[in-house]
Amino acid sequence: MIIQDENKKLYSLICQKTDKFSSLELELFKKGPSLKNQNHYYISNDKKIDISKTLEQNNINDNSIIYYKIEKNNDENNEEISVIISSSSQDFKSSFICKKSDKFKVLQQKLYEKNQKLKNKSLYYLYDGNNIDVEKTIEENNIKEGGIIIYNINLFDDNNVYDEVL
């Protein structure tokens, strides 16, 4: 696979069609560390790539060229908002400041810094009854100023999922 940035620099990556695009993104950042700290997205065949999906799910084939696009900063996307993250049992509750343009995983990292015991847990997040995609931005997840995000812990047991309340 070839990824091309806006300066026409090419990055070649070896992958399989069943690889998640997010794992390829990590390989790209190893080859081009300066790309890591920028807000960006990828385009292939005139469609934005969902990095949480596989190459096959994104309809990326052997001859596809993927374009790395840097999101232009605009004041609305850089606007900071305050949100509250709470456990489903309400025994942990904390407020956080984040930018609308931050990926949710940045906010997740802040949660881990405040509550270390969550770091090795498999969490999922809900906002207004909807699942949050950690690979999307705060804005793409439709999280608003003062929003309350609830987290739950997944427990896997014989392929069944149970919620653990912390």
C-alpha cells in the first residue's frame, strides 16, 4: 500500500486486506513521526477512510493510493469544551477540558491519568445513549459542552459480555 501526504512524499507499507487501518496508521507514524501530532484524515477512491475498519471494509485494494490530508485549523474545531466522564455506577466522576478537534482517545488518555485502575480495562463509552468511537473526534461523536459521558467495563467470559460496575 502507498500513502501519499500533501507534499507528495510517499510511504510504502506492507499489509493484508484484513488489517485494520488504525494498525497501518501506527506503522505510518513510525516512518514519519512528524505526521503523528497533526489532525488528519485519509482518502482513497474519493472516500474518507474509517480507520477503525479493515482495508477490505474500506474498499482499499492492492493498487489503491491513500492520501493523507491534514485538517486545516479553524477556530470552531479548536474550541475547547468541558465534559464530564462518569462511571455507570456514579462512583467516579471527573470533568475534563478538551478540544472539539481532539480524537476521543486523547480524552480517554486523560481519564486513565486520573484513574489508573482503568488503564488495563476494556472500556466502552456512551454519550446521549450512543456508543462513542474512540478513533473519531469529540465533534464527530457529537459531544457537546457540558456533556456527560458514561463509561462501562467489558468483561469477556465464554464470548459473553457482562458489564462490571466500578
